[in-house]
Amino acid sequence: MTNDKKEAILVVSFGTSHRETAEKTIGAVERDIRAKYPDKEVRRAYTSSMILKVLKKRDGVHIDNVPEALDRLLADGFTHLIIQPTHIIPGWEYEKLLRETEPYRARFSHLECSLPLLAGIRDHKEVCEAIVHQFPQLSSDEVLVLMGHGTSHPTDTIYAALDYRFKAMGNENIFMGTVEGYPSLEEVIPMVSQRSPKRVLLLPFMVVAGDHASNDMAGDDEDSWKSQFTAAGFSVTPILKGLAEFPEIRAIYLRHLEECLSEPRS
Ligand code: CO
């Protein structure tokens, strides 16, 4: 058996239809993994069927979904597989990934699913530090507002926990809001207003700077975060960068992968 050992790492992302951000973020995670594990096959899968459809229809590009990628790895003779998700929280998408992977366990000699970005307290601390390090010039009369996705899943509490942690670390001027969860923009604006900042910087707290970043955060519609902070009287600077553009964030995914490779959890 050991003679036929063929190892692969499948990097699973929600996906994005914005190709430029995809290469700077998801692509960067994959490049880091390839550089660290040159003897392993590294492949890509996306979980969003909507995005996979857009890519096929608009660009004629096929990217595997999870079952397709697993079937192809099996057909190509891979025996040992680690799945590294680029998801942020262990929410619905991560649970779906675990469910989709389950039937394949018996078909690989070894199959393990690594953790998303924010899986434990050490991750929370490192993610907050990574964000703080990214903005060394942020002055006390400026505010940085992060736009998380938010979810109906119980792990939505992670966003408020991170907001709390920034403040506990001494960064009273960093706020976390979400598009679909708690805290919402309506909850964040009054808290930001209390500081009367000279400038509000907006940064997507998402792996990619895709649709949510360019529309919900930085768009010109009156309900975008940029427009709402502007209407509240602030000078607003949106930053269209996905989290995975930051090497310190990618390092957390790589640590999870390394932990998964060195001490399998099951
Ligand atoms: Co969304």
C-alpha cells in the first residue's frame, strides 16, 4: 500500500466570480500551500453552485465542486487527501463540506478535513493581530470598520467576539459589523459615531474582495456601507482587499493544514 501512496491537498473555497480577487486571495493560499508542500498535488474546488454556474456561462471556465474534485482525485489514483477550506468560520458552508466529504472517507486510505480560519481561540487572537498589523498608521481619530459576512448559524457570535477582542487589545477604533448577521451596520454606525472619527476605513472581513465588498461595502447604492457612513457625516475610504491577501492570514490556514497533516484528528 505504502508504495502506491499518492497525496493531495484539496483547497475548498466558497468561490468568487471576480477573477482578479480570486487569484490574489484563493490563488495566493493555493500558491503558499504548493510552495510548502511541493511533493503533494494541490487542487481547487468551489462550493457555491451559483458561482460555478456564472464562471461556466460567462467565462467558459469549469471549476470542480467538492464531489467532482473528490471523484477526479480518486480516478487519478490519489490515496491520501487533506481538505483545506478557506472558509472564515465553521458555519453552514463548512458543515456542508463535512457532509459532502463523509461518503468518500471509505474510498481514500486517508481523508481528513482541516479547519477554517476561525476555529479556536488562538485563531481569534492571530486574526485580530493580523488585522492590527495591517494598519500600523491607523490613528486614534480614524476608525476601521470590518465588514464580515454574518450568518444564521450559531457561529455568528464569532463576529461580536472579535469586535470585543480588538477593544480588549487596545484597539478601541476597530469595529466589526456583518452583512447578514450580528452586529449589523445599524448597530455599528451609532457606536462609531460616538468616537466622532475624522475618517472611516472600510475593509471586507471576507476571504475575497468580491460581490459583497464591491457592492454592499463600497458600492454607490444608498444602502451600501460607504453611502451609509457618508450619510452619517463621515469621510469614508473603502479598501477593496480580501483577507487572504494578507500573508499573516494565509499563515493561519497553513498552520491548520500543517496541524492536520502532522496529527490527524480522527
Ligand atoms: Co453572501
